[in-house]
Amino acid sequence: MRSVRFWAIQVLILLVAALHTVVLGLLDGRDIDGIPAPLTSSLVLIPVLYSAVRFGASAALVTASWATLLFSVHWWAIVEQPVAPDHLWIELVSMVVLGASGVVVGRRVDAERDAVRRAERALSEVAVARERFRDLFEHQPSPVVVTDLDGVVVEANDAAHQLLGAGAVGHSLSTMTGLDGPALVALDSPVALAGSDGRVRHYVASTHSFGDADAAVTQIVFADVSREHSGRELQRALTGRVVQVQEQERLHLARELHDDALQQLTHLARMLDELCHDPTLSPALARTVCGSMVVANLTASSLRQVIQGLRPPVLDDLGLVPALRQLTENAARNADASLRFTVVGPVARPSADVELAAFRIVQEALTNALKHARARRIDVDVAFGTEITVQVRDDGRGFSTSSRPGAGLGLVGIRERAAGVGGDLRVESQEGHGTTVRLALPLVGHADDDPA
């Protein structure tokens, strides 16, 4: 209401009221060609509506009130003039219609203005949010790209340009990385990508899709896990080295026990056997010697089992399948459980490291099934194809993989063994429903016609 136009409207109303009074005075209340002279008061509707449209309901109400006030004074002035009574009623109705029209139009204008202000405020907030998103997007330290339904990059931040190149936008992501978004996320291990500087880093990708079905886009964030990957590789190398040293020590100890202690113990048992059957010995002494011979033979048998556990000679001499068959047969003899061993496919001998890893993993799985799970039935299945797959399934107590992810069962160790030779180990278990260990190992070697 501080606008000059608003006050100009009020002056205009004053002029209309004065004109109306002059007209009534000149006509002495007569009509002009059948039109009642008081209808000149309707001219006030123009400034009132203009005020409503220009300034809103409050300004229209003030303007209509000002007009009513002026015409009220006018009514008192013309009481003594020869004006028809219906002229006075016409003016009264005109003022009521005037005020109502101004308020209605003004409120409508106010509502539209409020809607416009809200829309402008919303657009401003959207613009601010968009600017913030753009700032976060561009300055995100991790590479971020947005792809369309065809996998073509439509947006990329600075880090993504450094990784994929300055011309990443407009090119297919699979062309630049070798994998599309879903394939990147599905990877179990980080993907190695070379940046524009030539350095190879390892990334784990995560995706988020948004938009409708016809115009959906996918945001892909590449998290740099190079340091973690290097740490895991170093840990894997150290674990592999520790395992290698352990196996070397086991092999050395097994050979020492076989070539020294076992040979001497076997020789002692033979000497005791000869003395046991010496007719010159007294019966009491013969019984003692024969008992010692039995103890020596039992000790030698136990020592052979220890040697086989340290490093079974059959593994080096005949290969994985005979070694696993011997392992399951020995376990069946020494345990109150039913064990079944099967081989499928043309048997092939992989590298010595792969054979040893497979043997140790099956050995650990059998130990877990017999000692911890108290299984009554164990199936060991070996299949040869493009790779070696080994499955050890038992009907033991099982365990929850979420609450006990390897603790106390040696699962971490056998996972590291499998990973150390390029294999993959998966364990499925449920309390009360047994455990299944699945192992996949690379097959490197020659086909063997004899499955042994």
C-alpha cells in the first residue's frame, strides 16, 4: 500500500465520487435516456478491481471502504434533493457488490500470488539442491558416473574423468571397463582399472537406479579399495608363505620319522619277534619279550599314521584321488560314521600346490565333521572337468554361518588355502541340518587314464 499507484487509485475514486455528485446535481435526479443517474457510481468498480488485481484483497477492501465512505457523505448531502428513493438503493447495492467483488477478486489474486511465490520458492530450493548435488557430485573423491538404459555414460565427475578419460561421457561403460554396471557390482573381488595416469587401482562398484522405467538412469560409484586390496594380497602372500613353510617342515619331519624313527622301531620289532620265538628263553621272559614286540608293532603302526597325517606319501606318489580315498578309508575305520567317496570325470593331476591344498581342506572338513559336528554320514565327492570341484557334505549338528563365520572351525585357514592356489571355497550350514563344504580349484596337469 506504499505504492504511488495505490494512492493514485484512491484519488481517482475521489474524482469519481465528485463527478457522480455533479451529475446528480445537474440532472436533478433525472435519468439519462432511461439510465438511472446513480449508475455513474458504478465507475468506482474499475479502480476497486484494479486495486484487487494489482495489490490483492486487503488493498481492494481498503479501496472499497474508501469509496463507501465517500458515497456515504454524498448520501447525506442529497437527502434534500429530489432524487428517487430507488436511486439511493441502487447506490447501496452497488457499494455492497463493489466491496464483495473487490474482496473475491483480491483473494483470488492473493491465492495465485501465494501459489506463484511457493512455486518460485520451490524452484529456488530445487536450484539450490541441484547446485549442492552438482558440487558434491563434481568434488566427490570417488569416481561417479551416470549411465542410461543402454549403459552409455551421460554424466561423470572429475574423478571419473581421471579414471576413464576426459571423453568418458557419450561412451559405453562396458567398452571402457570391460563390464557394465550390474556385472561390476556382481563381482566378488575388486576390479582392476588403469587410470589416465597409467596407474592400476582396484575398485568396488555400487549402483543406484532412479527415474521411471522408460528413462531410468543408473549411478555407479567406484570406491577405491587399492590399499585394502594390497593389504589382503600381502596377507594372502604371508599366509601362503607360512603354509608353505609348515608343509616343508611337515615333509621334513615325516621323512625324518620314516627314515629314522620308523625304521629303527621296525627293526626293534623284528628283533623282539625273533627273541619271542627263541626256544632258549624261559616262558616268563618270552612272554615279556612277546608283549614288548606287540607294543613295538602298535607304536610303529601309530607312527605310520602320524607320518601319513604329516605328509601322506601317496599324495606325492599317486596323486590327489588315491590320497583322498586313503584319507576317507582311514577316517571310516577310526570313526563311528559312514563315509562315502566318489569320483566323477576323467581324473587329472593338477599342480602339487593344488593337490596339497585340496587334500588339507578335505582333511580339515572331515575333522570338523567327525569331532565337532558329530556326523553319522559323510559324503566326499570329487569331480574333474574344466576345474576340480570337491564337496564334503555331512549330516552333523551344523552351525549358523552368520553367528559363527569360521570361528573355532578352521574355516578361515582353509579359505586362505583355497585362495592361495586360485580356488574358491564356499561353506553352507544350518543348525541341525549339517554342513556342506564346496571347493573349486584350477585344473592344471595331464589327463590320467587310471582313476586309481
